[in-house]
Amino acid sequence: MKLRGGLVFARCDASGALVDEGGRIEIRYKANDGRAYAAAARNLEPADDTILPDDACGPAERVAAKDGASASAGGKGASKSGGKSATKGGAAPPNAPDAGEALAYCDGACKGNPGPCGIGAVLLFDDERRELSEYLGQGTNNIAELTAIHRVVEAAPAGKPLRVFTDSSYGIGVLSKGWKAKANVELVATIRSAIAKHGRVALHYVKGHAGIPLNERADQLAVAAVEARASAGWVKPRKA
């Protein structure tokens, strides 16, 4: 891509669409210098149609963006600690899908780490709303967060772009930012394959426990699965 006249590497999905995190795109000025930045999507322009594999850019720490933004790649806790906005780009997270797309919020819960864990998710498309509450058994928080993302990618209708909102920086990092998974390697590979198969998936960070209605609902569903040690599967909630 071009950023203010200069060439940069920009994070995209398998179809070549930029991976948008609340209006910001991960960029690199050099492929393997260990530094990643975030640029406003509106400031990026296409340079050509070249799509490089993830390993073209090595792992990197997120540092202050050239256009004034900053973010951390230091894990879930670090990414949640700064700023007042619910998403990293400052945009309000959506409550409904755009026309022709699917929208999902997902979360994991774990009583102890490791311990009994579960997941919750809300999936919206067309006029449909589906909710998932699933008990996973013994596991870690990261396993729960990853599995929640996996479930919504699997359940999303084919042919529709899918936006997934999660409060797991770890999940976003290992699935779309090129972070090397030191654990859960097979699970990460399975989810990456599912994302590639769908072809139009964008992962977005949303701050947890910040009063975002759909994120709060996903958390409630995950906690309910752990407390009940039971799974409800995908259901259509009754309209009030």
C-alpha cells in the first residue's frame, strides 16, 4: 500500500482486504525490523495487487503509529489497559451488521486458568440473531477465546463478509497479525484454515466489560456455560 506517498506493508486477509481494527490497519515500514505501526485506513492507498504470505513479515512489537495513534502487542492485559475507547481505533463498536454482512461478538470464560471453561457468542446477519453458549470442559482462557472465534467463523453464512469482535488481543495476534503461537498450535492452525476457507473474515478488538451490549451478552453466555457445565448450542433467542 501507499502511505503519504511511501510504500508500506499492510495487514490483509486471504482475499486481499485490509484487516481493519476500528478504522486502523497494522502496517510495517520494513518487513523484519521488529516494529509494527497502526495507520488510519483512510490514509492508505493501493499500490499494486501483490499479496504476500504472513511469513514475509516477521513477529513485531506494536509501537506508536506515525499518525499519532498507539497500541500494544503485549498480550490481552496490556491491550486492554490503555485508552477510553471501546475499540483500538476509537470508533464505537456496531450493534447491527451492515447490509450484506455478518457481525459476531464472541468471548471465553474460565474459572481458574486452567480450569472449567466455556464460550459465548452472538451472530447477526440479515434479520437473524443466533446465540451460542458452550461448555468446553477443562482448558485455558486462551483456548476458550480461540474456540469462540472458531465457532462464529464456522457458523457464519458463506458469501457474506464477517466482522468478528473479540476482547482477546492474543486471539487477534495469532490469527491475523502473524504472532507465532507457542501453545495451542493445532487449534490456531485449524482456525486459520477456517478463516481462509471463508475468505472474508476481519477480526476486531473490543474492550471487555466496558458496557458494550453485544460483548456483554457474549460474556454472559460464556459464564453461563461454565456455571452450568452445560452447552446450549446455537439458538435463536425469543423476541421480547
